[in-house]
Amino acid sequence: MPEKHALSAEHAEPSIRISPKGSARLKAGHPWVYRSDVTAPDDVPPGSLVRVTDLRGKFLGTALYSSSSQIAIRMIASEPVADLPGLIAHRIRAAIAYRRKFVADTDAYRVVFSEADFLPGLIVDRYNDVLSVQILTQAMDAEPMRGAVVATLVEEFNPAGIYERVDPRIRELEQLPARASGLMWGQKSSTVVAMNGVRFHHDGREGQKTGAFLDQRENYAAAAQYAQGEALDVFCYQGGFALHLAPKCSSVTGVDSSRPALEMADKNAALNGRELEWIEGNAFDLLKDYASSGRQYDSIVLDPPAFAKSKRDLEKAMRGYKELNLRALKMLRPGGILVTCSCSFHVSAPDFLEVVADAARDAHKFLRLLENRGQAKDHPILLNVPETSYLKCLIATLSI
Ligand code: SAH
């Protein structure tokens, strides 16, 4: 018995006890335990694999530990884990199998979405032959984990490049040493992708997120089904919606405050043989000017950045959404199409429907909901982890 114990991986890693509140959270299916629910974690090294137990010492599962995040524990398995890099490789392969089954018509999609793929702290996006990796936690930053990630991705995709996008703010929060973005594998960091038959340049070193808003990919195709006439894409970034609408519309204008984003949007238009109008400016000011000068459109897309970064911003965010939607509705012709989005996790789907309904009421207009949508399926929503669901996209038509 003692010998068997000595060989068991179960006892190789540190143990962490959690409060009844933390245990209840795990039992409800959520993978996080907050620092306030962890007892005496002082001697646990940053980024460790830990055994999680309740106050009586009953084993609850295996987790990855962060010594700095408020989310101290992210569960990784309900059993003991002997070979963590092996488990990571297995989970990446499972994530890829899910995409092969449910993602179509694109060579640009999210391959690994952190907790939603049981790989907390890891994000991988595929852009054709270039992969983009984001590492968000102490545990995932460890060399054996990085090695497992790169080896598995190379084996599965044989990419021309794997580029790591570093968010310095996250490394600071996780108390990880500074690190520059750069290639983890191969030589290539830019390429061309195609989604829904529309082509886009990708430069792994530039832009927001890992380059594109892949979570909107299915919404681009849905919006294109309804779009018509003169279209305005507000917060257009590199032209995701605008370029999808172009084949269906007589004209498309994209608006964004970022000049580099618009320069890329223009290159993307050329790549697809289209000429679109791009306007650099503040969307709030522009909508105000356009609305007061009586400009009208047949299709309007609103896809602003997250207004509510935390719960505290909720009220302000709701005012922002209301104002935007109100202004857009004033410029929409009867029978027109409104595509309106929110990527703020803290604004729930019912909250967002209500704010758009409020805007319609204030504009003395009636909107019929055509589609109530969310994020693309390569950004899976895990039902017990509300944080995995954040994108709202309503497609509606103005009836009067
Ligand atoms: N619709 C885009 C994603 C939009 S992301 C797509 O599908 O790819 C939000 C965009 O809003 C960013 O490009 C950012 O530059 C822009 N932005 C942020 N604040 C703005 C403002 N006040 N006015 C105009 N654009 C703004």
C-alpha cells in the first residue's frame, strides 16, 4: 500500500482546500474557484497543477492554480492528472475534432476557446496556414505546456507559422515576466483567409484580438441574407460585415475611428474586387450629423466595442447602446434592416433586447426581429459557464 501510494501521481502535486461555497460552485459545473474561497494557498507555486479538496479533505478534482489572479483555481479534470502536457494535447485534438464537425465554409476560425474547450488560459485561432496563440495564465505559460501546444498544432495542421500574440496587461496581471509577441514556430505570420466566400488579409502581428472578429463570422453570412439597398457598417474595423454585404447592396459605407483598420478594410475590398467607401471618424458624432441632416439607409450594422468591461459600467453601457440604436433607427428607411450587436458579457441577451426595444419605442418605430443570434460555433458556449457566452447579434426589420 505505501509503495503504491508513492507511485501514484495523485500525491505528487500540492493540495488546495476550498470553502463550502467554492465546492458548491464546482458541483454546479463551473470550473472556477475564487481566491476568497481558497484556504491557505501560500506555499503553492504559481501555475501549479493542484489537487482540490473540500474542507474535510475529500478530493474534488485537479486544477491549474494562479497565485495572482482572483480566479485562483481553474478545474482541468475530475480525476488525478499524471501527464498534464499529454492531457493538453488530447484536449486540443478534441477541440479540433469539434470544429471539423461543426465549422464550415471557412479557413479562419477559433480552434481552442479556453474554458469552453476545457483548456483554461489557452486561445488558438486558425487563419488558413497561420495559427495564432494567446496564453492567458501562469499554468499555460509553463514551458512543457507551450511545447505540448506547439507540437500538437504542428502535428494537426502542419502550419507555415504559429504566432504568439502577447497581451502585456494580462502577463502583468498574472505576474508573468514580460514577453514580446513573435513566432513560436515556422516563418509565416501573414496570409489570406476566406470565409463564406469572402477573402481577407490576415497579419498576425497587427489588429485587435488575434487579427479578426472570428466570432462574427456566421453573423456576417446571416446579415448578408437580408441586406439590401444602401448600407452603412458602423464600427466596421477591417470590413467584416461591409464586405459580406457588398454583393447584396447598391452601396456600402464603412465607419471606424481606426485608420489602420480602414486601410486594411480597403485592401480587403480590393482583394474581393470591390470598391467601398470608408469613413474615419467617431461613430457617435457621425451618426448624430447624418441623422440630423436626414441621411437614410436601407441596411445598418452596429457592432461597437464592448461598452461594459465590468459590471460597474453596465448603466453607462446601456445608455451607449440605446443612443447608437436610436440614432440608427432614425436613419433607417421603412422595410430596412438593422443588424445590431453587443459583445459585452455584462449586458445579458434579455438586457440587450430590451435596450433595442427601448430605442425603437423612443424613435416611434416598430422593429420585427428576424434573428436573435450569438457567437459563431467555433466559440462554443458551455452551458454551465455563463462567461463563455458574450456576443449578441439581432437582425431586425423596420416595419413602419
Ligand atoms: N464589425 C467589426 C468589429 C468591430 S470591433 C468586424 O466584424 O470585424 C469595434 C470597432 O470599433 C474597432 O474597429 C474600433 O476601432 C472601433 N471603434 C471604437 N470606438 C469607436 C468610435 N467611437 N467610433 C468609431 N469606431 C470606433
